[in-house]
Amino acid sequence: MPPLTVPLCRQLIEEAVRRGSLSIEYLHYEDPRRRVRRADTLCEGIVRGRDWESFSSVDELLEWLSWSTVLLDEKDYLTATVHTLSLAPKIAATDYGTARQRDLGQLVTDAVRGFLGEIALAKWLKARFGISVSLDYRRGRLAEFLPSDIKLVNGRPSNLNVSIKTTKLRGMWLDIPFKQIEHSHVFVLVRVGVSREHFLAFLKEISAIKDKILAKAFEMGIVSEDERDNIWRAIPKFTRIPASIAGFFDKREYEDAVSERTSIILAGGEMKRKRFIVNLFAGYWHPERREYRERILEVLRRQGYSVPENVKIEFAGIGNFSRTLHFIVSSGALRRRREDWERLVRDL
């Protein structure tokens, strides 16, 4: 298919929603203040991540997007929230590979999003393939809980260790911590359309704000009746959340490459003055070790890119990853077609 742009992608999604082949939730605001719709951010991920290159036509892309989408409701959000609260005291306060501390509120909402991605995959597998998977919501020592997020498949232990990674709709990177690449067989990337205010909207939906927080504030004289009502009206309503199953990386196809700690399976992107912006990648990366820089330059030149020795390497959308060893796969390098999933489901 011809190159896809974000405006064209947005137009195609809007038309598909009007025809009824895509969920209207994609046209709801992800950020009401900036009037950014979920379709806008989803298109950023699809275009920037080069997902569209997997398809021969626009119709094929839209058919896949419809097929890969599942909607999350209030029960799903409540499930994710309950499991997050049970784990809150155990959630690490630092980002992977950094010393940056985050407050518990941000940790909780991030964890909710992660669980929503796992729930989305379970719902999608049931809807598309008729299989029931039980998720492992526990967290504990690395060796015991790292291998798989799927505990059971149709009531029996899964034959594969499956790790589920969740990102926002615009996300394009499947970022696998170095220790985890050794333990799991398959890594799935799920895009979830949570907004900036999703947690507040959920609290409004279950009346925790009106009947608890605001009622108590009014009773204690902290807010007037008008102030209470204005706060209530300003908080957005909870709507169903679209999730798109972006694809998966099957480590079994690349066992030899994965076993080499400096392997880069593929790399691609574009030169922008003195920077090379990577938007297609699968392999190991460490931003501060020279051997990984040398390896990516070697791979790029082998594929016909003209990159000077002093070029600055950046990754699309983020600049660079945290200062530790990662195994990274861009969304455009994932397997996503129906036949790919059929083979994987048979192996589960």
C-alpha cells in the first residue's frame, strides 16, 4: 500500500467508524483539554511504528484494526484496579533502569493500565479464537513470577510462557527487560486507549467521588453546594476503553540471535541532518555501550543506509531508552496477521 500519513489514517478511521466497522470509542477524546481523539494517537503509533507496512491495502489495514480491537468496560477496569490495590505496597518506586522516583498515584494508574492490557488480550483471545486464558495477577520474586502472564489455557497450564506488555495507543516499542528475554517464549504488545483522566472518570462512574469525597467535603464545609456540583460536572464520564492487540514477538524464531547479547536482528529509519531516527528495530540495545552503537551502524550500512560515523542515534518517539540493557522490538517488526496468531494459539 502507499505510504500512510497520520491525517490519512485519521480520516480512514473516521470513515470506518461511520460505516460501523470500527468502534466509535476511537473517536472519543483521549485528552479533552487538547481535543485529541483516540484515533489521533492510535494513528501516531501505526504510522510512526510502520505497522501499516504489513498490509497490501488500506482495506486490509482497516480490517485488521477492527479484528485486533477489543473494548474494556467498567468491570474490566474494576478488576484491574482491585488487583493493583492488592499489589500497591509491592510496586517498585523507580522506573526500570533509572533512579527516577514516582509517586504512588502515578504507580497505581500505570499498573492499572498494565493490567488492562492483560485483560484485553484475554478478552480478545476468547472473542477471536474461543480460548479461555487465566491471567497470573500475582507478583513476587523475579525467578518465580517473571516468565508468564498467562497461567492457564482452557483450564490447563500454558505450553508457552507469554509476557504481555501494555503501552498507550501511540506507543510503538515493545521494551523487554534484559532478564525477562531469557524466561519468556512470546512477548505481546497491547495498545490501550486510557486517557489522562481515566482513573477520575472511573471513580466518578462508581460514585466514589460524589457519594464519598464530595459528600464528605460538603458535610465538613470545605466546599459549597455549587462548588460540589461544579466539580462533579467537570470530571468526564467513564466510557468503554478501546484496546488494540498490536502483535507479538516469538523468541523461538530467533533463539540463536537472542542468545548473543549484542545481536541486532533488524534496524531501519531515516536520516535527519546529523541524527538517525530509528523506527524499525529488533534486538539488544544499551544507550551507553559502544558495542551496540557499532553494531547498529553495521546493520544499517548493510541494509543500504548511508550513516556517518559521528551520527546521533535516536529512537522514534522517545529519543533513547533508559541506561540499562534492553531487548527492543518496534511495533512494525511484530507478527500481527491472522495466520500468525492462529499458529501461536495452536501452540498455547
